[in-house]
Amino acid sequence: ARRTEDGGYHAQLAMIGEGIRSVTGDAPTHYGLVYAGLKEPHHVFPVELDETWIEDGKNIMRRGIDRIAKGFETGEWPGRAHTASPSGIVVLKAPAHMAARVKKESANA
């Protein structure tokens, strides 16, 4: 449970569920994760999150959307983002190894 909450996985599932609902018109009825052990033999186990997890995830998502909307309205972003660029939007540059892989795979496509 701690890994789920600390990683915000339930909020991610809520966002995925909202995306599915927006596209298909139907919200998922079940939300699950598959965990893998960090040490050999790396056991895996599926879990289903109950509705309380998803409701909390939706609340986190809503607060996040509200913060983003406020940032766009005011130009003021919480945290350190305001120092990154005049717009306050941080551009995350892909690492060199990823750019090389994309270039190589694109050439082979």
C-alpha cells in the first residue's frame, strides 16, 4: 500500500481512467497494478485497488488540474518552475542515450 500511495499510482490510474472515459464514454470498472519484487526471484503479484483509492486519486488529479489552470491564468507556477524560463514551463530534454536510440530506431523504421 505504501508504494502505491508514495508513487501516486492511484492518481495515475485515476488519470488513465478519466482518459478512457473521455475517449470511450465509459469509465473503467476495475483498476489494477502488477507489482514485481526488486530482488530475485522477482515475484510478481497483481492487485486491484478499491474505490477509495481511485476516489483519492481523482481528488489528487483535480487539485493538480486546478493548480495547472491557475498557473496558466496567472503565469505564476508553484515551486521552482518560475526560474526555468520566462513562461515558467520547464522543458525536459531527453538524455543523450535516449536521443541516440530514437535516431537509430527511426532510421531503421
